[in-house]
Amino acid sequence: MTVIVRDLRPGVPADTEGFVRVRHLALPYILFTSDSIRHDALHMPPEARYRPLVAEEDGEVIGTAQVHLAHDSVEPGQGLVNIYVRPDRTGRGAGGLLLRAAEEHLTAQGATRLLGWVLDEPANRAFAERHGYRGSRSAHFLRLGLASASLPPVPPTPPGVELRTAADFAADPRPLFELDAETMLDEPGDVDHELTDYEAWVEQHWKHPLLDRDLTVAACVEGRPVAFSVAYTDGGTRYVSAMTGTAQSHRGRGLAKLAKIHSLHRARAAGITEAFTGNDTGNGPMIAINKWLGYEICATEVRYVRELG
């Protein structure tokens, strides 16, 4: 049996479905659908040099890689590579082949530093270290069983604050873009991202097939969103908090917590049974909010970094 690595064909259902199957088995804490895989492949900005890869064995997709430049980083030359192999298909060389192809692509695009997330498990960490990567920061995946959890009651909305959904901004989502751009600057991480291109944000994020506009809740003051909790759903019973944050001028009022608890109550009423989120291990305030909501840590991942040249 021979393993080969090739480019994902976004228009071929067998490829996108195979990609999703691998990710569900290896990384069940993040949402992927065939539509989302296709969307990412077709709508990532050209400057990202995005190249999704699959490892195939006898016609079956057994491994995947998302490979691109951090095009929205203030520091050029940073390449991102995330590789996952089906847990029941490890030991066949798929991970090494995917990594080699990813590194060759990113190096050709001018990357001088490579970063990837690795599940905090001995075999995964050993794989990264064998290939010259060193461990950096870590992050938790958290899960909340909405079907059985007792969510905290919805707190009162402060005077002067109005709760709206993303659907209310369908005609003009720019205010949500501006809030997203501001809150992204405070996200802890090894790569500093900066949102500046509104049209690209609309194509890549606002039109993303996982974005649930009815469950994404924003706290608004004088009609403008100042805090929000962005919800992704898979069209079934699973939900992910993609981003929760508050504009600097309105912090300390509990508005992000307010938006998130409203979003979760809405999600449960809509039939969602399982909610996930993720937090950098150093993000104490958000971890505290999620514990208050009832989330429990279900896995941890570690960022691995390799300097080139």
C-alpha cells in the first residue's frame, strides 16, 4: 500500500468529504464541513498562497494539511502548517510526507518561520520535535454539553445596551468588521494578525458557510456593536465560539459574557446539543468566563515553531 500526497481538489466531493472525515476523527473539537473546506480553498486571499493538501492511500484520504502564509500578519515570512492524520492510519508515513510538501511550498513562498498546532500527546509532540520544531505556547479546547448542562441564567442587559444578532447587520456588516479588527489585536498568540481589508473579510469570513448569523450576538451601544460572540455551526447539533471580544472603550462591563450567554441560550433553543470553544492557556479572563458557563477542558494543543535559514 502506497501513500501519496497531492493537492486537495475543492470541487471533488470525495476530496472535501475525506478531508472532513480525517479532521472529525483527529480533531473533533473544531467544525469542518465539505462546504467550509471548499470555501476556504476558494476564498483565502491570494497573498496567503493557501495550499490544502491530502495524503491518500489506495484512493482513501488518510491525512490532511492546511498550508499558507500568515498574510495578515504585521511580520512577513511566517508560514502556517497544520497536519492531521486519521488516528487509525498513523505509522504509514503520511504525516512526514505532508510536512515535507508543506515546508517545500512555504519555503518557496519566502517563509522564514514555520508554525503549527500539535495536540498535546506524546506521539504528536515527538513527531514535531523530530522534524526540528520546538514547543511554544499552548491552548485548551473546551466542551459544553448543552443538552444536559445547566446554563447560568441570562443576566439583565445594562441600560443603554441593545443585543442584536449578526443577521441584523446583513445589509451592512462593516461595524462587525471594525469590531473584529479591533479585538483581534488583543488575541494572544505567536503571530500578530491585523485585519485591514474589508472586502476580503466579507468574502472570507462574513460569507463563511459555518458562520451562524442568528446565533452570533453583539452588544450594541448607540447602534454600534461594542462586544460580540461569534458562533459557527455545522448545520446539525454542534456549535463553536469562533471569537468573543469587547472594544477597549467598553471593557470591564461584562458585555462579552452577556453576548456569549445569550448566544448559548439561543443555540440550545435551536437544538444545538454540543458547544466547543478554545482558549490560550494564558487567557485567564476568558477561561474564567467559560468555566462560569460550564465548559470543561477536553484537550490541549501546543504551538510548535521552526526557524528557517
